Amino acid sequence: MEWAQNAQAWAAIGSSAMSLVGLGFLIVQLRHLVENLHSTARRSTYEVGIRLKEVFIEHPHLRPYFFENAEAPPEHPERHRIAAVAELYCIYMQEISSQQRNVSPANRAAWKALLTSIYTSSPAVRHQLATHHGWYSQELTAALHEIRAAVPTPPAPAPLST
């Protein structure tokens, strides 16, 4: 009978060891899954940024409205395109603000600087955010609150040089 008890004890030890190995494997798999999800989320954020760059490659004359704090007059022939790009920028800002927890602290600081730059250098983006603030996430709203606290008054729009 003693051999049966020993066999049961060894079986229990073996079963416990296999459970621990399985648990370890599961933990490793879950870590890989989380890393993949973060990578996918960052990739989608970068893809929006790439789309924006493509807009400026195709329409370089729009750059001042997003990088030089130039304000488009209401009668501007491309006002609808400027508004659409501003909306795309706001989506980009929202993506950045929602993904900040998935990036390193150094990247977080860079992304915050990017959000600040976008906000302070484009009256079209500021107008979109002010007019449609309900469209955007709590993360973006919180990021904008921080930006406004750090830069309470964005620079006055620059006259567009022709």
C-alpha cells in the first residue's frame, strides 16, 4: 500500500508542476497579447499621422493653417478642405491622447509636446475643438486642459503671407 501512496504523492507533485508550467506559459502568452495590442494601437495612431503628412505633400499650400498659426478667411476657396484636415488632426490628437498610457515615458513627453504644438499652431484645429468638443474623448479633453493650463492663451493667428 505504501507504493500506492508514494505513486499518488508523485502524481500530485507532477500534476502541480505541470499546472505551474502551464500557468507560466499562459502568463507569457498574455504578455505577448498585451504587447501586440499596444503595438497595433500605436500603429493605428502612426497611420493617421502618415495620412496627415500625405495631405501636406499633396497640398503644401495648406501647411500655414496648421504649422504657422495662420487663420483662413471665411471666404477662402479651400475652407472645407482646411476644416476636414482640422478634423483629421483632432482625430489624430484623440488617438495620441488615448494611447499615451501604452508608450514609454519618453514617448509620452514627445507626444505631449506634439499635441501642444498642434493646438498652439493651428487656429483651424482650435476652432474644430471648440466647436465640436463633445465629439472627442475624455483623454483628449484632459490633455487639452493641461495644454491650456500651460499655454493659457494661444498665440494670435498670424497674417498669411502670400
